[in-house]
Amino acid sequence: MSMKPKKTGGSSFVELIQNNSVPIMFILICAVCIPVSGFSPGYLVNEIMTRLGRNAFLILCLIFPIMAGMGLNFAMTLGAMAAEIALIFTADWQVWGIPGIVLAMILSIPISVLLGVFCGQILNRAKGKEMITSYMIAFFVDGLYQLLVLFMMGPVIPILHSTLKLPRGYGIRNTVSLLHMRQSLDNLGAIHIGAVKIPVLTLVVIALFCLFIVWFRKTKLGQDMRAVGQNMDVARDAGIKVERTRIVAIVMSTVFAGLGMVIYLQNMGNISTYSSHKQIGMFCIAALLVGGASVDKASIRNVFLGVILFHTMFIVAPATGAKVTGDSMIGEYFRVFASYGVITIALVMYEMKKRMAKGKIGQQLQLAQREEESQ
Amino acid sequence: MKKIPMRTLLFRVGAVLLLAVIAYSMTIIGRGHTVYMDSKRLEYNGQTYETPYKVEVYVNDEQVAKLYDKERGMSIWIGQKFSMTLEITQEKGGAEETQEVSLTLPRKMDGIILNLPALLAGLPEEAYLSEFVAAPSEEEAPSDEGITDEFGLSTTEELPAE
Amino acid sequence: MGKTANEAITLGNKTKFRELADNFGLPRLIIAGFLLFLFIMAPLVGADFTTQLTNTINRFSWNAVLVLAMVPMVHSGCGLNFGLPLGIISGLLGGTMSIQFGFTGGMSFVMAIVIATPFALLSGGGYGWLLNRIKGGEMMIATYVGFSSVSFMCMMWLLLPYTSPTMVWGLSGKGLRTTISLEGFYDKVLANFLQINIGHLSIPTGSLLFFAVLAFLMWAFLHTKAGTAMTAVGSNPFFAKASGINIDRTRMLSVIMSTWLAAVGILVYQQGFGFIQLYMAPFNMAIPAVSAILIGGASVNKASIANVIIGTFLFQGIITMTPTVMNAAIHMDMSEVIRIIVSNGMILYALTRKTEGAK
């Protein structure tokens, strides 16, 4: 399992810090920024709670491709686009409230599956460079999405309400209001403690998803996925259909990303038709990495730690920046920089680790060869 | 191609069907309507129905409107079985009387106008119910440029083509 | 007799076409065909052909150097330089500082390049050092190095002590503007040099010459000893190592060259465009350049000067032609969407090519 054998002795503390350098760095940033920002604890906790409910589901869906050794799925945006298409229809048919959310989730599934299969197949043709490829797929499919939403919706795909359409008569407006769906999942059974609103139902959904992931790891498919992630050739020799397993991992990730995006958008209350999905992959990945995950290892714990740390930084950075430099934009840029920086660091550490491991294996092989020769 | 066992196939088809059924039922029970209540004098079949002095409209125990003569209230409703509570004051200073009203909304209509005097007099549906057609408003158009992301920064895709 | 000969010819043609398609790549053929179609359509829908051609050549002259910056890194096996923004930032530093120090006219352009050079060498060196540590994962990390540096510089543009009134915000007197006009500085300094005007057709000879010089230098460099070593490192690192080439140093050199060319490239772009764009503008400048060179026939580990010229021309041609032709023909401006699909699709195609080995 993912538990590491605990090492005793003086090196364990140093190792602990080394292995968790990114979360520790963020804890330090938050520790400095929170007092400076001057936010009340109630406000801060409430904001973090909101963002936890909004983002946790989306971040959890990144776990599947990591299990299958395909790295960070930058193409999770595909699921987000599927969810947006589904929500546009739901809004157009005027299905509101919880039923609207359920309908949008169901509608997003076939679109996500289709996109996921497409993405998985392309990634199978680009083994070893999945991340850059999935990154480019996200851009490419964004083009297709724009083609669909900006030009086909209206003349080809019927849209009933002209309020959704651009004044020119086709294409969807830049913002689609989900006013009557807004936070209906969060508000149902929500508990208020002081200034903090706890979206119980959303958290229950997230908890169920976590349980599903825990259960899924133990199924045959989950085991296969991890075997593929460890070593594709060994897995293939063991009779696992490597290509198919990889596609399944991406499809699952995309489908759950779609569901997660519906949760995300019902919390936001409106869709920015052409930009909601663009950054979602980036900051979900950043949050996961802040939580201490790496390109080849991620757990549920990383997700929650990551959401809390990353979004605390996100909330306090602009205010802190404004207080320190007198310019609020500094903080805004700082959090962008921190998001990109953390991804860069994680990628660099992963690649360096991979090279070191490769070197070690090479040395071992050489050693074994020498021993064989000497015998 | 490998053969999929019958049981698995049935299970899959069943799951898809189940989702489809749920989705369809959601379009019915989740259909949202905007209900407008008009307190407006109405002539129907030669008879005139006068408005009460004041009507307070409660939907889901929440006051959505307090209507005097020729006023219009608005509420949203999910699903087709609409119910509201009306607190009617017939004359100024008179006693309040409470009346529960429930009716079935037509599924295809987005906006529905209910004429309260007609409704209270127990007239047939065609008398009290009519569709609300929004006048097309083009005012909100200009806010269409300047996309910002979660960071609040504009993500201009690329070099502007001049 | 004649029949068989005919058959042989058709057969020959067919295999020839196949070969062409294989060598050139089907997507490239489609894109070239699309551009040809646009050029034919342009007069039919009433767009002025010479204006279109002028625009295409102009945009070619702005972008060609940025695309050229791809070449060294592809040669040394570092893959496509998604970290282009790093070099662009050096260029931006050079440009803004040159204005800050009070240079005007053509001199400001020269000084911009001069000032940008140390920044490009430094950042390129650091970037190359990093890429040497993570061989095999260059492209993804390059992308994020670019992004990080752009967002870092966003803070710097606000904090650095610029004072030139043409560049800082008028109200607060500090922090650079998002776009800075180059009028009076190096606006069109290259383009206006020896400009040729024939009717509506105008050719920015200076810019083209400048690119030609850089391209020739690049070509010449690739034929020197260091240049061939670079190619060897890219195509066969084991062989290169065996023949005593210092791989890390060669790769570093290629990254520095790439970064410097990007810095110069953005300055050339600015002199054509007439504005310096700061903050988030360099963010997505890598993708058009990457896809341009790929459209020109380059692959993840093979690129020539010809690829640069063909690719930039095709890509910029499509970008300039589609809006006009589309608008005139069907009254829909789909150019933006087409550009996204074409450029990203091209990169995807290059990444999924089996023959090109893992990078």
C-alpha cells in the first residue's frame, strides 16, 4: 500500500521535511500572510469551507490518472467543458434546483466519456510524454468547444431562450446565469456555526467519492491501474490490457471532473462560458501539489491539505500584498506566480527523482552484470 | 473482440436506461417557473371581478408580495404543483382571511401570470392563467467582453491580430 | 504498351503523392491546401489580394525571428521550446530599459538588443542548467518555467523603479502600463528601412533582411563544428558522447541561443506591432511559434531554416486571411476558433508521431 516503512534514527526528521517541503513552504507563507491580511478567523474559515466544498471533488478526480502512471491530468478540463455544455442545456430547459444539478451531471457523463476516450487514445500514442500531450489536448478541445458553443449553438443545436444567446442570434453569451440553481446543493441541510456555513450535503457527496476511491483502489481494475502505473511492460506480461486500463483511468477522471465541475459551478452561480474551464485544470493541479502530492503519487489526504493550504494562500495573498506594497495587484500576481511556481517545482522534483531512480537501476544492472561475468 | 457476458451487458443497458429515466424525470420535477400574481380587475363572461384591498402572498412560508390594486408580485417555483397562501384583506381596515391555493402549472410555460381575483372566484384555468412573454431586452449586451479567470486577470489568449 | 506506361505513370504519381504526404505530413498538406484555398477565395469574395499579401508578409516579418528561436533547442534534442516566454521577458526588459535610459529612434532598438543580451544569457544559462537536470521532461517543465517567469515578472513590472513618463501609469507615477506605445522609439525602425511600395503592396524590407541575416547566421552556425555537434547531441546522444562531445554544455549553448533569439524576436515583433505588451501578454506567445515551426515541417527533434520560413508564412497567412475571407463569405468570424484548432492540433499531431521517439 501507500504506507512507507518508517525509518528510525536522526535522518527521519530531515526526510520528513524533504518529502513535505512544498506543504511546509505553504504553511509558512500562510502563517506570515494571515496576520498581515487582517481577516477575521470566522471569515477565513467560512471562505475555506466554501472553497473546500467547491473544489475538493474536482481535485479528487486527478487521482485516477496518477494511479495509472499518467501523471497530472491537465486534460481534466475536458470534463469541465462537458459539464458546462450540460449546464447550458439545463439552464436553457429551465430545470432548476437539485433536479437541475442531477440532470446536468447525467447529461455531462456521455460527453465526458466521449472526450475521455478521445483523450485516452491520444495519450496512448504519446506514452512517456502524457503531461505535455494532455496539456495540449486541453487547448485543442477548447477550440472544438468554442466551435460548438460559439457557432453551433443556435443554428445547429436548438437553444430555446434568446436570453442565453449572443445578440447576433447564435452562440452563447459570455456568462450563463445559474441563478435558480445557485448553491442549492450547498444550502440543502447546511449548518451555520457562527459566521461559518458548512455545506453538509456537498461534503457528504465528496465523502462518498472519497470512499469510492478507497474502495476502487482495492478492486481488480484499481489494482490493474496501479500495476500499469508501476511498470507498463510488467503489467502487460501479467496479462493486463495496458492500453485499455489507461483509457479507463482517463475516462473516469474526465467523468468525475464533469461531475465536480457541476458542483463547482452551482456554487459559483454562473458560468463564464469561455473561461470557466480554462484555469480549472491549472489550479486544481496546483492545489493537489501543494498538498504534498507528486506526479506519481497522490492520496486523498493530499487533496484536502492542498485545498486548505492553497486556498488560504489564495484568499490572503491579495490583501497581504495590498497591505505590504500598497498595490493590490501585487498579491494577485503573487498567487498566480505561486500556483505556477509550485507546479514547476513539483515537475522538476519528479523528473530529477525519475532520473536518479533510472541511474540507480542502471548501476544495479551493471553490478548484476559484473557479478554474472565474474562467476 | 472479446465477448461481453450477457449479465454484464444487461447490467450496463439497465444502468444507462436508469440514468436516462432519472434525467427525464428531473426535467419534469425540476422544471422551473416564474409565477407572476396580478391583483387586477378582470372581466370574464360579462362579469367583473374586483380586486381586494390588499393581498399578501406567501410561497413556502415566505412573503413574496404584498399586493394592492393593479400590482404584480413575482415568485419562482420548481415543479408543477404550485401552492401558495394568500392573506386577503377585502377592505381597508377589514379582517384578514387566509386562503390556501394550489394548482397545477403547465410544464411548457416559463413565465405564468395568475390573476388573483379570477383565481379567488374559482374561475376556470383559461380565465386566471396566461403566459408571460418577456419583452426582449438588449441592454445587457455590452458586458460581453473582458473575460477574467479565477485570478481576476484577463487571459488574453494570444497576440491580438492587430 | 502506351497503356502500361500510363498506368506506370499514374502508379508513380500515386506513390509520389504518398511519399509527399508521408514526408510532408498530411496535416501540413491540409493546411497548405487551406491557405491556397483562402488565397483563391480572397478575390472571389471581394477582399483585396495585395492588401492580404501585404498583411501576411508584414506579420511574417514580425514573427519569423520568434519562430527561428525554436531551431537550436530542437537541434540539441531539448524539444520544442515552450519556455519561449523566458526569452521574451529578457527582450521586454531590454526594450523597457532602453526607453528608460532615454534612447530614441533607431538607437533605442540597438540598445534594446544590447541590454536584453545579458539578461537572455543569464536566464538562458539558468534555464539550460535546469533543463540539463531533467532530461526527458523538458517540454512540460519548459512550459511552466515560462509561466512562472511571466507571473513573476508581472510583480516586477509593478515594483521595478521605472520612471519614464511614457511607460508608467500616469496617475500613480509608478508601475509600467500594460501596453506601451513605441512611437518615437523603435516603432517600425526595421520595417521602414528600404521599404518597397508597389501600389497597395508594401514590403518591410528591413525586417525581412534582419531576419534573413539571423537565419543565415543560424544556418552557418549549424554547419560549424559546434553546430554539427549540437545536431549530433539531438539525433544521437550516445554517439555524441562517444565522440567526445560535452552534451550538457552543447545543450546549454542551444538553450542560451534559443533564449537570446526569443529576446531579439520579441523586439522585432514590437517594432512591427508598434507596442510593447507587458504583464500577461507573453503568456501564450510560445504556442503560436511552436505550431508555426511544426506546420513548416519540423518535428520534435528535427528543424531547419526552411521549416521556419514555410511554417511562419503558412501560419501567419492563415491568421491574416481567415478573418477577412470568412467574414466576407459567411459573415461569421471563425478565425479565432480555427487558429486555436489548427495550432494546437498541429502540436498534438507532432507529439503523437510514433517515429519521433520519446522526448
